[in-house]
Amino acid sequence: MIAGRTGSTVFCTVTALGVVWPEGAGPAAQVTALVLFAAGCAAYGRAYVLAVRRSRSERISTLAAFLQMPGASPALRAEFRITTGLQFAAGLTGAALRPFGVLAFGILAGVYGLGLIGLWGASFGVFPPRSLPSGRK
């Protein structure tokens, strides 16, 4: 969860600086948003691979892995959702305050939080075992 907190803190800070000082901090906010987007895509890919491996023995639901996070404590669920919400809010706010500029890339940064949620769900989520297939007639 440290990754989610760190990503949100850095992104929110750099985006706020980009709104105030677009010529100086705007490019840093753009790079930060693109790095978080790429990391979120990588987390999604890793989550997919883990979910496919686990699906051989467990009934994994995509909706449960990415949204419900079965087996996670309410505090952990809340923290993941808050940090993801902050990433989306900061990206949208930066893009709204400085439209048609480099801060528009901030909209992509929320993929990082969603990717971390999916990665946690695929790695540590609790799912029911898959039933053995019955014989065909």
C-alpha cells in the first residue's frame, strides 16, 4: 500500500505545482502522470497473469478482484479507494484548471490506483475453490 500512497502524494503535489507554475512544473507533472499510467498498465498485466494462474483452482471473478477485494480489511479497501480517487481527482482538476496543456495527461494517472487494486485482488484476494468438472455423457 506504500506504493499507492507514494504515487498519490507525488502526483497530487506535482499536479498542484503544475497548476500554479505551468511552465516550470507542468512537464514534470506530465512525466509523472505518464509514469503512473505505465506502472498502472504493468500492474494490470501482472494482475491478469496472476488471475489466470489462480483461476485453474479458484473461481476468480474480475469484478470481485478489481472492485470488491474479497479478503481485504475495510481499512485496506478504503485506503486503496481513497488513493485511487485522489489520483483521478487531481488529474481531472489539473486538466480542468489548465485545459489544452500538459496537465491533461493527468487524467491517465488514475490507472495506477486501479492497477494496484487489481494486483492486490489477484494476489491476495480470497475466492471459492473451483468445483471439479463432472464427467461428460
